[in-house]
Amino acid sequence: MRTQVVIIGAGPSGLLLGQLLHREGIDNIVLELRSKDYVLGRIRAGVLEQVAVDLLGHAGVDARLKAEGLPHHGIELGFDGRRHRVDLHRLTGGKQVMVYGQTEVTRDLMDAREAAGLPTAYSVPDVSIHGFDTNHPVVRCTLDGKPVEIACDFIAGCDGFHGVSRASVPPEALSHFERVYPFGWMGLLADTPPVSEELIYVNHPRGFALCSMRSKTRSRYYVQCSLDDRIEDWSDDRFWDELRSRLDERTAARLVTGPSIEKSIAPLRSFVAEPMRFGRLLLAGDAAHIVPPTGAKGLNLAASDVNYLWQALASHYRGASAELGHYSDRCLSRVWKAERFSWWMTSLLHRFPDSTAFDQRVQHAELDYLVHSEAAMTALAENYVGLPFETQADR
């Protein structure tokens, strides 16, 4: 077999890349280790930056997003029993974020790929990549029970933190940067109306809480928990009681509870692998970086990588290969800004096990300064709605 680009991973980054390349006339095949149902069953983030929404529009997969997505013009910060609104729309000159679940983004991309008749293989075992340091890379795998070798021009590693792509790079060629946080998020999804029209981020002595949503009838809530906690220790009643205890009285009184659809515990980490290009292998999304979910940047960073990657590949096939040489640097410039913002939001809103009385007073002072400073709120707002993509003119 032969194609121009083999994309490893059928999450949103791999599928979005495939869609953009297809619209550019670049042949590609997507290989996914897991089943289609497994990919669609993953519960992930649901806040899209404006630039990510625009990119989905460029890919031609934004019809349902426009019809069903929830535009948000602000967020709220809760502490000391009060809520403080950050007006994203006003502070950023009219920008906003869109609440639309990652599962829905993935479904839209899958549907578009199937409608176009593009090759996608799920439940593909034994994927290995070879020769990416040459001009003739190949991907080997098993399709329909038979060993297959796919010759290609480029390999896009969009297969996540535990995927084969980054693991295939010689360790000495990579630099890793990581911070593991000493707590996790206990998340619950329920078919209940959201407690607020906008997201509420809460700093509380018992720990962080987040009130979010997937639609006007489906809510997503989180509470900070110990890394030693187990799902079976968290009944629905325990979760709702804990969440209610961390909310201000007005919000707690409005909270509508119900049986959970899904519950999970997610550890938090910051992680970056540099560089993101190794000859004909290019990493994107979680294969190269992880952010704690506090800043809502995970899916958005994947979209950012894809934006730079499809442009670089399109330029290459038009005869201008210089863009590929800038791919890693362009991505990492934006990655590190998102890592900084996500680390800052995490540090601002969570209760750390080893925090001292001094640390807690400083954290409180930071929150108090933030909600009373136009400049500080503007900095938060412009990072939350998403920094603009770099263009050639910016370099």
C-alpha cells in the first residue's frame, strides 16, 4: 500500500488533520488502535477556543457545532462564598468560547470522513513505524488479520500520550519536561440542567470544584480529590454532597442532582516533549504534550498543532518545504504559553496538600487582585479564549 500521509490515531487531532489534508487534495489514511465505539466513548473536554472553532469551519465540519454549540461570553470565579464574573467578550474585543463536547467533535469528523469515503482503520494492532529519518518512511500493521506495510511521505503521530509514535523516537533525541500534581479530578456527567449558564471555577478550603456542561440538559461537574481515591468509593450521593459543600449558598441551592451517566477520576499533569518533528515523523496533540484540564487547553492545543501541521504539509506539496522546518518551533511557542496558563490556573484554584498558611494567603490575595484588576482579568480572558495562531508574517 502507499499513501502520502499516514495518520496514527483517530482522535480529534488525527481526524481533523485527515479532513484538512483531504480538502487540500493530499491522500491520507488513518490507523487507530482502538475500536470506533471506544474512541467515541471517551469523555473529554468541551470548551473550544475561537480559533479552534474557526479551524473546524475551515475543515467543513462545523454545521452541527453552529446549531448545537453553546457560545459563552464569560466565566465565573468562586471563592469566599461569592462568584465573580470575568467578561471574556468585553475584555477580548468580542471573542468567546464555544461549549461543544470533544465526543461530538470526534463524531462530526468521523461522519465527514465516512461521507468522503476516506480510508480509516479501527482496531489495528501491531502498528510500528520505520525509516522516518529517511525520505521513505513506512508503517507496518495488521489489517484484516494480514500483515501490511504502508509506504508514505510522512507519518503524523496523533496517537496520544501512550501511543507508539513518540515511543518510536530514540530517547536521546527527546527532551521531556513534566510536572505531576498531587491530586486528581473526580468527574460526574449527568442529564441534569446546568447550575449556571457559564462555567464556574471554585477555590474552596475543601478543594477545587468546577461546574460545567455539555448542553442545556447535560451537566459535567468536577471536584478535586485525592490520587488515592477510587471510583467505587464515590457514590452519586457522596459526589453531589461534596460538590454542594464547595459552592456558594445561592449556587448550591440551584443545583439539580440526578443519577450519573459516567464517573471518572483523572490525574493531573503538565508534560511537554521537544522537539515535535523527527525527519518525516511529526507529533501532534497529546503525543507531544499534556496540560491539566483547568485551563481547558487540551483539545485546543491539539487543534493548534493540526493547524500548523496541515499548512506545513500543504506548503510542502506545493513545492515550498521550508514550512516543515518551522513546524516544531511554531507549535511549541503556543504550547508553552498554554502550559503556563494551565499551570497558573491550577495553582490558583486548587488546595495543595503541602500548602502552608502563607501559601494560602498568597493564593487568596492573587484571587482578590485578579477579580478587582481590569488588567489581570484581561490577561486571563485573552488566554482563556485562545491566543491567535502565528502566521508567516509574525516570524
